[in-house]
Amino acid sequence: MNIHKEHPPESEDLLAPPEWTMELLHAEGQQIAVVKCRGEPMCRLSLAAAETDQEEARRLLADKACQWIWEYRNRSKQG
């Protein structure tokens, strides 16, 4: 699932390229996002808020994923 399909980031700087995707999982009261680049898992992010609905969890995790991707891409440019 494209990260920005339903929730574009507030800043253009955080716009993830289209090859970055996010898969949502649910396990033991946590919402988990598997962030992938070209289908290859790159990281997992979680949200431990059992009362958060699926849409809200997706929005929050998409924001976290965009921030992580931005940091990852900038870290790669420095090294």
C-alpha cells in the first residue's frame, strides 16, 4: 500500500517516493507498519494504542514512516 494513498504528508520534504510502501499488521494490541522499499522490508514501526481505530493508526503510522524514510534517505546521502 502506498504510504500517501489516503494521507499525504504536511510537508513536501516528507513526501516518500512511490517505491516506498507500508503494510499494516495488528498483533497483541499494537498496530505495526512494515515499511518497504521496492518490496524489501526496511523497518517496522509500531503504535501501542489499543483504543486507536484502524484509520487513525494508519494515519499516525504513515506520519512516522514518512519521517523515518526522510531520515534514512538523508543518512544515506551523508555516508
